[in-house]
Amino acid sequence: MRERPVEGAVTEKSGAARSRHLRPIRILLAEDHAIVREGIRRLLSTEPDLEVVGEAADGAAAVEMARTLRPDIICLDVSMPRMNGVEATRLIKTDMPQVGVVVLTMHEDEAYVYELVKAGASGYVLKRASARDLVD
């Protein structure tokens, strides 16, 4: 279940009927390549339970926007100008531990994965993965 219930809503896990008052998951995108960022936004915007609430072109802007927008999830690239994704994740998770961070990366090296997990990332998606993998 990707939707988050609004306060007081009944969820399937409680055994009751699913509430009709669910709000979409609010997502902040952080990717320095505009064409990639636009493609991800378009992909996520087709999902009724996902809402892109902001876009950042570098890690420092992602941290600033996260503090302002308070998204549910931040989807960010590892390699960005001004601040890389590992450091941005560390700062975001320090300030907002409840925010999920999903990292997009082309790096499959275990050292990157270790650093991302250590920084607080909830998960990562390889850029060679399918669009469905990111949405899921």
C-alpha cells in the first residue's frame, strides 16, 4: 500500500474497509539533469497515489526544499553539484528522520550502498532499473 491515510482514517491492516480519504505520498525530486528530472516527474505524476511537490537541481537545494516542503519521500541522485546525495541524505535524515529517502544511482559498488545506508537512506534504485521499479 503506497498511500498514507490521513489522520483518523481506517486502513486495511486494521481489518476494516479502506478509507476513501487517503492522501497521496508527497515526493521531492532531486536530480541535476533536467531531462532526467522531468522524465521522473512525468512518470511519478501518472500514479494517482503519488504527488511530486518539488524539484531540486542539486543536493544543497534538496536539503533546503525538504525543510520547507516536508515531503514524505525524497528521491535523489547520488552525484549532484554543491552537495552529493550521501551528504544530502545525512542532513535530511538528521533534521527529518521520518522522511524516507530513495536514492537513484548508476553505482552498483557496495561501498556506495554502505554509505547510503549509513547516511539513512531507506533504499536505492539503480538507474538501469525499469520505471516500474522506481514507482514500486
